[in-house]
Amino acid sequence: MTNLTLQEAAQKAADLISESHWMVVLTGAGISTPSGIPDFRSPNSGLWSRNDPMDVASLTAFRYRPEKFFNWLRPLAREMLKARPNPAHLALAQLEHKDILKAVITQNIDGLHQKAGSRKVYEVHGSMQTLNCLSCHQNYPLDDFIEPFLSQEEIPRCPNCRAILKPGIVLFEELLPVEVWQKAEQQSAKADLYVVVGSALEVTPAAHLPLYALDQGARLIINTFSPTYLDSQADLLLPFDVAQIWPAILNYLN
């Protein structure tokens, strides 16, 4: 933990950012909780405190218990669709527009970075914005199916072959998307400043991405309330609300 005030910490973070040439950010659920999206792993409020992930969010659940899978997914999808980017998302988008932030790698599936205006976003756990047919391999935008899914509780089916459509998110028992993962590795290895925002670095393999940067001598900033396995290697710890600290950091960079 740090004894710095929020403003002092923001100044130090801004100094590290100013000295960098290739800043990369890895974000987790903690950047989206201020937008009203529940995280997965908090002991009392996380989604996995109420459901066994293998029972509701695995490839087996999708294939053999689709009604249970979609009944679990529906309230989460509703929260994500109504969520709006918070000041942390917006600040990171501004840093990209200033050509300071080179890439956002996110474990989140909510699309809030893109809604905030970020363009270089690598979604290593997939996205809720598409639906995929595992039978005929057609892909469809979520918007084409979302209204009957939410209001009439219809399970989305492929217009081409009538198979049940799978959301474009990475489920338990699935591999990460290869091309996106490779780009995330490349960006991480290229970084001279790596910033973790809202992730406790517990979910592998994404939790190992900062090591690619550290192996190349990069500096490390961690902005989370939870301890991580890399705290001792961080140049700066920011145990502050993401929606408060990032506008403050951005202010020092203007």
C-alpha cells in the first residue's frame, strides 16, 4: 500500500507516463465496476460467489444445458448493454488519442473501452458484441438478436442452419483467440511502461502478460485495491478508485 495522497500518486504516475515511449495497459473487471458491471471473483458480490462457473459458463454448459447457460447470461448481458464508460475508460481513450497509450489489452467482455473511444483494444477473453455459429461458422452482430433474447427470453439461433448461437466470449474449457492473444503478447513485450488497471492478476494466462514487459526492463504501475503477485516488482502502486485516479493522472499530462 502507498502512503501517497491521490494527487501525489497521480503526479508520480504522470511522471512515469511522460518518460515512457510505449505505454500498454492491461485492464480487468475493476475498471468496469464503477460502470455498474459486477466482477466475477469478489468473495460476496462476484458472479462466481453465486454460481459455479463450470455449471453455467463453460463450453459444456453451452452445448448441453443451453437454457441454463442463457438464463445465467441474460442479466449480465442486460447490465453490460446499459453500462456506460466511466472516467477511467474515458481517460485511457484520451491518452490513446494523444498517442501516449499505444494499446489496451482487456480481460473484459463489455466493450466499454470501445464505447469510450479507444481503438487499439485487444479483447483476450472475447466480446459480447458478436454471436458465432459452431455448426456453419457464420458470425452475427449481437444487435440482431438482443431484443428477443432479453425481452422474450428467446435463445438465439443461426438464421442459416438453426443451430444455437454462441456468444463471442471465451468460456471455460475454451482456448483464448489465437490472433488476439499473439498481438497482446507482442504489445506486452514491446512496452517500456506497463500499467495494470482493475485486475488482481489472478486469471491466467492473461495474468502473465506483464511478465513479457518486465523481462524487457519495463516499468510497472498497478492500479487495484487487491494485492497482486507482482506488487513487489511495481514501480508504483495505486490503491485508488480507477474512476478518480485516471482523470487526475490525465490532468497532470495536459
